[in-house]
Amino acid sequence: MAEQIEGRNPVLEALRADHELVKIYILKNESHTGPLREIAAKAAQKGIPVNQVDNQVLDKMAVTRNHQGVIAMAADWKYASLEDIRTRAAEKKEPLFLLLLDGVEDPQNLGSIIRTSEAAGVHGIVIPERRAAGLTAVVGRASAGAIEHIPVVRVTNLTKTMEDLKKEGLWFTGVEMDGDKEIQSSDLKGPMGVVLGGEGKGVSRLVREHCDQVVRIPMWGKINSLNVAAATAISLYEVRRQRGMVLADCLNNGDSNPSALAEQVSSGLNPPVL
């Protein structure tokens, strides 16, 4: 079954990432400038048929609210494998950094999380097969095209996946309202899997029990919780902040070899066993 990719940036990113596109529908009688011109040019280069249609046709086709004058029919998004994530980390010469989502059901939230994860340099995202949003047109639109640039792995059993990754040296940090300590006071520097739960439910009991530490985001206002997409953004950038501190310390100590710096970050810097 074909998927729809809607909006100028998502379609453009799909073309740049060589996502298999079957056909592109573009608004006719429109001065094709900027992204629309680039979309038409790239489609022509790749031999992808482009149909010019009225706005009413695009409105009827659209799954999302704003097609921006272009809709692409694409092959289903392909889920990645854990090996794809490992390869991505190895290519960047970085300790593994992944995000595990325990039951995020809102496709808008998932799309926003994918966008933030790609920006934060996460090597991949792991989601469950059941009771969770998957990769769809709505998710792709909400990700602003980031869905094309980060591996998303779908697994049947989150806890089994966590157990397997722990054997490879990965540590899991759950983020919950009642975490044992504040996230900025926790050690997040080594090979890390950040775990967040779904809307309203949080991290499930079994997944939480498989976390090596559970932390909380400090709150100073009257509202005691954050949207999962916002909580994810804070958590991922805290990991990046701490990794940056380690690299800065290494540079200050006179070590400027990239491979050596990566080894410094990944060796011996995991959180203590709780």
C-alpha cells in the first residue's frame, strides 16, 4: 500500500533521501519557485511522473491539513534494524545514542520527536509494534522530512530488546515525573538509551524495571508534567550537553584525536549501578 508524503519540505527531503516515490501531484497554474521548482526538477531527474492538478484535487487527497501544493505517492516507509543504528553510530565514531519510546500513540507527537531526535544526532529510535503510532503520512509531515534521515526500528518486545542491548554495554535512562534524581545531575555520558513513555501513561512497569536509572525533569511551575515531545527534546539535549562537556575536557587536556575522543566518551563513563 502506497503512503502519501505531503508538504514541500517532506517531499523534498524524500527526494533527497532517495525514498521510492511513485508519482508526485503538484498544484498547476502556480509559479513554481523555491522548493516547488526544486521538487519538479529532482523528480524529472529521477524519472518520477509529475501530475499538475487543481487545488481542490490536492485538498481531497490530503491526509494532513496543509499540503502546500504538493503530494507525493510513495512506497511504504521501511523500518530499519538495530544493526542500522549500530552502523550509524560507528560511522560517526560516537558511543551509541538511541531513543526508546514506550507507547507514544499520537502521530503528531511521534513526528515531532523524530524531528528533534534527528536534530540532536540520535542514532536511531526504537518503537513497539503494538499500541503505538507507526510511520505514516501524518508522522512524516510532522517530522518536517526528518523521517527520511533517521533509522526507526519496530520491535515486538521492548524489554527483550533492552536486555539484548545491555549485553552490548548500553545503559538505559528512563525519564519520569517521579524519577530518583534530576536529569541534569545524572550521568548520561556513555553509550545511552533514553526511554520515554506514552501520553498520559508514562513508562510501563516492565520497561521501567529494565532501566538502569530513572530521572526526572525539574519543574518550577504549577503544571507538574510536560508533553512527551517536549520532555524528549529536553532529555536528548541534556545527553548532548554532557557529551560535549567530556569532549571539551579531553580537548583541554590536549587530546585532539577524534577517534581517541570518542573512545574517551564511551569508555568507563556509564552511570553507576543503582
